[in-house]
Amino acid sequence: MLTRPELRGTQAAVSATHWLASAAGMAMFDLGGNAFDAATAAAFVIQVVEPHLNGPAGDVPIMVHRAGSESVEVVCGQGPMPLRATPAEFRSRGLDVVPGSGLLSACVPGAFGAWLRLLRDYGRLALADVLAPAVHYAEHGYPVLPKAAEMIGSLAELFRDEWAESGRTYLINGAVPAPGQRLRNPALAATFRRLLAESQAAGGTREHRIDAAHRAFYEGFVAEAIDQFAGTAEMVDSTGRRNGGLLTGADLARWQPTVEDSVWLDYRGLTVHKPGPWSQGPVFLQQLALLEGYDLAAMGAGSAEHLHTVVECAKLAFADREAWYGDPNHAEVPLKALLDRGYAEERRALIGESASGTLRPGSPDGREPFIPPVLDVTVPPDEPSWLAQLDDGVPAVVRRTAANGDTCCVTATDAEGNMVAATPSGGWLKSSPVVPGLGFPLGTRGQMAWLVDGHPNTLAPDKRPRTTLSPTIALRDGQPYLAFGTPGGDQQDQWTLGFFLNHVEFGMSPQQAVEATAFHTDHVPSSFTPRKARPLALVTEAGRDEAVLAELRRRGHQVVEVEPNTLGKVCVTGRAGDDLVLAAASPRGQQAYAIAR
């Protein structure tokens, strides 16, 4: 039985990981906007109301299908590392890995610029209209989510003693906000208002005013504040020491968001589009290429054979991610070979009846794979308690047995056939101290790059670290079909794969597919420091048939049951036939919300 209705409409659909964001997105249609305006408005609201998971200085890949185009583009909001960021620079500070928190791992903020690029090139509305809901919630307040309150509480001592600007931003008169309590961010509201004022002062066309806002952020007062803070402040980070940053105003000034072709694969009559290998997106396609050789429908949804097959395919695909993915502007990524059907057939032969605990990357085009060794990480001291939180780079309170990685999601579809899916993340309150005067922290995506030589994801100046962010758009015969994504760090392309297979292979409706019992493997090292792995773990929400779990254990899987409705928050919009739109949202976490009208 569904916990939420099947949503259909004739005009527009929005689904996002916060109900206020979904409502703000839908409001844009009342102003004459399209799906791209709606997604942008929703994303700016999420920067305000989910500060524990993302912010203006974070990162985002935005998948875009323009009505009538029969193609999908990607607006890349993953900023590169600073020009001063080299492995030698980190080693000179006594570091073998990039810290998961603080100032050293900051990339150029990509999220703000990417959303402006989407609005300028694909939307219709003025920046003032689209940014108005976010300004309102920053200025007048919003109810704090329970997870946000929990994270602030775990870091309150740090915010009081070390990261003072974070304390002024997230504590209320020095106290931790209670779940549901109204929290304001007047500094962020002032930042947004100043960006709008400089945009309006520029005059000219709508596009010219949006470009002026970009300049005010990346060349004006925002860049100046970041330059001053990163260049002069020394803040405690996960090393337990105080370190300054490497990011400069010049790094921001030289960056522009790009629009790229998607990577795609045909599967069961659908063309599935993903971001390139600077994300983990192609791993979704590699899993599909492997699964194409099986009759999943005949196995039955939720059977031991179904779970075993999907998990073993995931292990092979993610092993290739570890060995081969990186910024293709700086590294030779054999993407064509990785997505070749013949390569998938060779890899499929490795899958047997028993669970594999060995990380097995392939040799596309005969190349020798290389995965850097995961270094032993010294366990941080028990005191202060916040140091253990900083030592783990995921945006969650560290203690759960399930996946800790989390982020946000925004999807929108309109009656014209425009579709967008995005997974904003980075710049969360746990990552880095709030920049004085701006109301938001920098991101820490640099933690995902290696400091060893010879790997596609080796850290380098002006190079994007390979990220976990991975939204999806699927077309049918060149026409819009589904746009979807989920929070979840490394698990994003396992939980969304589960949704996709539930719908395509097992005939579930989008809402049924979203609500079905989720699972994943923790086989590969996490992309976040300290890069933990559980090679044989198969994590599943509770409630499965005990006979299925017993069979999985017999095959060698270490089955880890977690609480029901805890893995992922898949958000979906799309088209239902030629004249209806659809929306679905996961009930997990009791915050994602879908609207269709």
C-alpha cells in the first residue's frame, strides 16, 4: 500500500527534498515560468532550508532537456580546485589526504553560478522573481529540520569555541535550535539582496542582469569576502590543527559554468542520460550495461537472485569508477570503452553464485587499472567530541550503520516537455566555517581527490575532483520521460538504479518504485574521508522475507538490516503519456515533497 498518492497533472510537476522548495518551484509557474525557472527557485530555497546538506558555495550537476531538442545537456556546477592546490602543497603541510573539513579542501563555488546559467539560458523569469522565496526564508526564517538540529547540536561546542561565525549563523542566542524552531539567516538574506541590487543596477536585458549577479558573486563582494577569509583566517579542521585556505578571488573570477553533452546508454527502449566522469554518473550506465544480460523480470522483484545480481554488477561498475573516473579535461578517461557492450559482456562473466569481496576494476582497451591504496587513518581523540564529526567528511552526524552520505535533489517537468534534474550538495554547515558577512560556508569537495600520482582523480590545480553527484534524465524515442535523483553520496547511483529497475523491469508505477524497499552495497571505499569500505556488506531496509535474507547470507553476503524507510529520498518528475505530467517523492525522512497540477 502506498503512503503517498500517484500524482498526475496537466501543467507542471516539481519534486524536491524539501516541501518549501517544491512549493517555491511550483509558484514560478504562476509567474509564467517554465521547469527551469521552477528548479532554480526550488534550489535557492534548498540552499536556505537545508544548510546541513548544501549551500551557495557548494556544487551541482544540472541535467537539462529542452522541449523538442531530443537531447540532454549538463550544466556543470562542479568548481575546480584552486590554482595553488597541488599534492606538494598538501604534503608540505604534513598531509597524505585532503582533509574532509575546513578551508583546505575548498573548490571554486559552483552551485550559484550553475543555477544562474540555467536561469539565463533556459528560463524565462527575472532573477528577482526566482530568488524571492529564498530571500524570504533567509530573512524571516524557516522551521529547522530534525537532522539539521541534530547536526548543529553535535557541533555546538565547535561553533562556540572555534567557528564563531558558524555559531552566529546556526545557534539561536548561543543555543542549539530545536527541531521545528524558526531559524533565520540575516547575513545570507543580505547577500542575496545585495546580489539582486547589483543585478538591477546593471540594467539592460534580463540576461545582462543575470550576468551582473554572476559578476557580483565571482568578481565582486562575494569573491572579495572569500578571498579575505580563506587567505588570512586559520581555522581548525579535521586534522585537529588550524589551517588557512588555498582558494582566492582570482580562482573565482576565472571560472564560468559550462554546458556539456550528456553521457548516455540505451536500455529497454529508454535512452538514459547522465553527467560525465567528473561525476560518478557513468557508473549508473555501466550497471545497466551489465544488467542488460539478465532477465531481471523473471527473477522477481525482491528475490535473492535479484538482489545478488544487482549488487554484484554494482561492485564491478563501482570498481571501474574507482580506477578510471576523473575530470576528462585533465585526464584520459576511457569512457567509450567502459560503456562498450563487449566490455560489459567480459565483465559480466566475473559474476558467479557467490558474493565477491574483492575490488575488481577492469582493463578497458587493455589498460592496466590503478586504485590508490586507502591509507590508515588515525582514530581521532574522544575529546573534543566535534573532532570525530569533522574527521568524517560526509554531511551527517557520524554514528549510523547505514550510508551517511546525504545531499539534496530538485526535479521539474512542464507541459511543454521541458525537464530538469539536479542534485545540489556541498557547502554544508559541517564542512567549513561560515564566511563572515556572507551567511554560508565553503565546500569541501576537494576531499574526493587523491594526493598520489598517476590516477585520473589525482588532485591538480584548476581540476574538478570526481564527485558523487549524479542526477538522471531518461528519454523515450527522444521525448521526455523521467527526471530523477536522490541524496546519498556514493549510494546515489544504487538507490536511483533500484527505483529505475523497479519501474522498468518490474512494472511498478513511479510512486510504487520510489517506496519499494531499498538496498545497496558498501563494497567500494567511500568517496568521503576517511574512505571506509565494507566489501561484502549488503545493506537493506528491514522488512524483507527471512528466506531471501538467508539465501543472501548463504551466498556470502554480509547482510546488514537498517530501519525501514531510511535509504535515500528519490525525487521524480516526468511525463505520463503525451498530455500528462507526473511527480513522485520518497516518504523517507518525511521531508521530500512532490506536487503536480
